Amino acid sequence: MKNLKTAVVVLGLVGLLPFAAPAQEFGPAAGDREFSISGTGSSDKNIDSGSFGATGDIGWYLQDYLIVGARQSVNYASIEGENVKDDFWNGTTRGYVNYQFAPTERMRPFLGGSLGVIYGDGVKDSGFAGLELGGKYYVRTKTYLLGRVEYQWFFSSSSDVDDAFKDDGAWAYTLGMGYNF
């Protein structure tokens, strides 16, 4: 009799499984959007001088793994040299595309590219293109930590693009957090 009661309880609980709360899914789905805010740093291609700033991103997921968006950065640099000390502010506005690959439940590594403009003090207003890689780690179902490294090269015209990649580039580093909605 005791075994029969146990069997009835177990079968009853198993029967309720289809009605149980679904497992939490981490990360975005096609059609979702995201917003992130990050601290940034940059250095020249030789890592001799640099700057720091803030970046905001807004993006749209075309697929679970493909995102397009816009990114705005504001940066500050204090340059010291022989008889020179200057403070500079600059900004960048760019569009980006990222492909998230081999996602796990919480970790989403990505590769991508960007195209935009840089403007402000101490920089020549120009266009730039960039390659990036990074990762998002979901600490909650829709909230993530972000790390990204970009190599950007600057050009004034389309004929400058090839030479700019090797002669006029900079590294940009980003750490931040974001939210899917």
C-alpha cells in the first residue's frame, strides 16, 4: 500500500511537469534589442599614448546570433611631451555588425566590424573602419557584462583605406554592461 501511494504521488508530479515554469533562457532572441554602457580606453598602434572615455550602444537582433546597431563614444586624453601639455576631447559615431558564435547558456563570444567618423580636439576629422572581437557574459537572463577589443584605422578618402590599416590605426578597449529588451 505504501508503494502504491508513492507511485501515485510520483506519477502525479510527473504529470505536472509539462505545466511547470519553463527553464530560464539567457540572452537575446531575434527581434530583441539591447543597450549597453561601457568605459573605454584607446591607444595608438604602438601603445605609446592613449585616452579614456565612455561608450553607449543600441542594437537590434536580426537573428539570435546577428546584431546591428549604433555606437557613440566620448573620449578624453591628456598629452604631455616636450614643452607641451594639452587636453583633448573627441567623439566617435559609428554603425556596427556583430556575429555571436558558439554561444553557451551564459557566454556569447562575438566578432564584428564597424564603420564611422571621429571628430573633436586633437584629431583630424575623418572616417574610420574597425574590426572587433569580444564577449558577453549573462549574469541574469537579460543582463550581461561586456568586454571588447577593436582595431580601428582612419582615412580621409576611400583611396587612403589600404595604407591606413597598417600606417594609421589605433586599439580601443571596452568594459561595460548591457541589457536586452
